[in-house]
Amino acid sequence: YIQHGYPYDELKPIACKGFDTWGSYSLTLIDSLDMLIILNNRTEFERVVGLLEKTLDMDKDINVSVFETNIRVIGGLLSAHLLSY
């Protein structure tokens, strides 16, 4: 994903191209944060957090899916925060 899809939301696996589905929030990257901690890959977790800190902008005036935003963005960030301690 980082090589072919970042900073887009998702990666088309056959085309190896990123695309936006919900506003270019790097959803796949946010989704992966908690799994990086579970797999004890602290170095990659810290690198991804640094990327998100530099590039993630939540101040956008766009229509978003409330469901997708709750489970992928808020859920991903909350679970990564809780597991990172």
C-alpha cells in the first residue's frame, strides 16, 4: 500500500494504483495501525504515525460516510491509541 497506494484511501490490487473512496484520509494506513502493534512491529508503527502526523488533514469540507468514518477512521485511531501504551 505505501509503495503504490499511499496517500489514497485504498489500493486496487490488480492495477496497483491507489484511489480515493472516502475523501483521501489514507484509510488503509489508519486501518493498519492497530495491526502493526498487535504484530509487535513498533518501528513501522512509529513510521506510519509520523507519516499521518505530517499528511493527514481532517479539515475538509466533503461528504463522508458516517459508517465508514466511524469504523475505519475513529475506530482505527482509537484502537491504535489504546494499544500503543
